[in-house]
Amino acid sequence: AKSGGPAPVVGIDLLYARLADAAAESHAATMLVREAAGRVMKKLADGGRLDDADAGLAMRDTGYALKLAKRAATQIFEATGAHGLYLNNAIQRGYRDIHAAQFICQCLRRQPGVSFVDNNGDLVSFFLS
């Protein structure tokens, strides 16, 4: 062992593994949301109307993307140790925001339908009963 140099960080490999997992989960979540949005926008751009199957696929993909994003945020939050607890820490805010987003999505999914305005200004509704 060298004398006078910095001590090796214990568990650095575990930290790198957590960060790699979080990066992969974050990337997968991003791709799921982009693919779901692209599928919906293509159908609307082609003049099609969205139906319950489209809503189901979009909800499935975005729901799973949210699950992946939450896991990634948790991995990063846990990797920061006690530093992640400070309210002014960006990681703490991200961790808190992803949990709030999951709660909001769960509340929306309990509603009997979802509505939005499409590119033509028409109200599109999905009834998910």
C-alpha cells in the first residue's frame, strides 16, 4: 500500500454497478415513452383516431417507464448516502418528484376515462371501464 495517497473508496464497484443500472433503466424508460408517443402521433398524423387499444398500449408503456424511472431514481438516491437527504440536493428533488409522478399517475388511472385535445383541436377520450 502506498503511503500518503488517498485511501481507496470501499464499495466503489458497487457504486458503479448501481449507477450503470440506473443509467440503463433511465434510458429504457426514455425509449418506452418516446416509442409510445411516436406511435400515437403517427396514427394521428395519418388521420387515424385513437381507440381503447391505443390507450391501453400507451398506458402500459408509460406505466412501465415510470416504474423504471422510479427504480433508477431510487438507485441513485441510495448511492448518494446521507447527502441525498438534503432538501437542496437535486437528487433528492428528483427522487421526490418521481414518487409524486407515480402517485399522480395512479390517481389518473382510477378515473373512468382519459381525455386530451389532439392536433386538430378535437377532444379525444378513452373510457377505461
